[in-house]
Amino acid sequence: MAILQITFIACGIFFEFEFFTRSPVLVTFSVLFSFGLSFLSIGFFITTLCSDVKVGYTVAYSFLLFSIVMAMFMTAPVFIFYLYNDEANWFVYAVRSVFSLYPAFHFSKLFHDIA
């Protein structure tokens, strides 16, 4: 998995994406590597729950699509500001505690903070 992250960072630097050129390589690698490990553990969890291979592929693919959509939604600055507002109501605290169990939320927050 580390080879994939290094290739990803090298391609980002080669094509001069601002996220990869402005942030240190070690920080970017640690963020991407920890995000990959968290999704790997969720993949193991899904394969443990599903008894059939076809059901496992369906659940894993739907989780991947859901995480892509949620990552695009969660990187919006308005959403991040609303979640971390000091004067938020109880619903925001409940949503934040549920999202804390979801790896894409932490990745989106780190990506927003670094970029």
C-alpha cells in the first residue's frame, strides 16, 4: 500500500496539483497512508459480515460510492464551519459524533486543513 501512496504523491507533484506542492511530503504520505489503512480495515469488516462474494462486492462498491459523494460534500467550507461552530445546537454535535466513526470525514477534514 505504501507504493501506491508514493505513486499517488509523485503523480500529484508531477502534475503540479496545489495540494501536493504546498504540503510537506511526509504529512501527505501519513494522511494518505492512514486513510488507506482505515478503508482497508473497513473492507475486512465488510468481508467478515458478508457470506457471499457477490453481496460483499455490492456492499463494498456502495460504500465506496457513498464515501466519494460524502467526501465531496464534506470538503465544502460551509459544512466544516457549521460542524465546528461554537454555538451549534445538539443536532450538530450528534452528526459530528456519528461522522467521527466514518474515515472519509477525518480525511476530508485533514484535506481541508492542509489545502
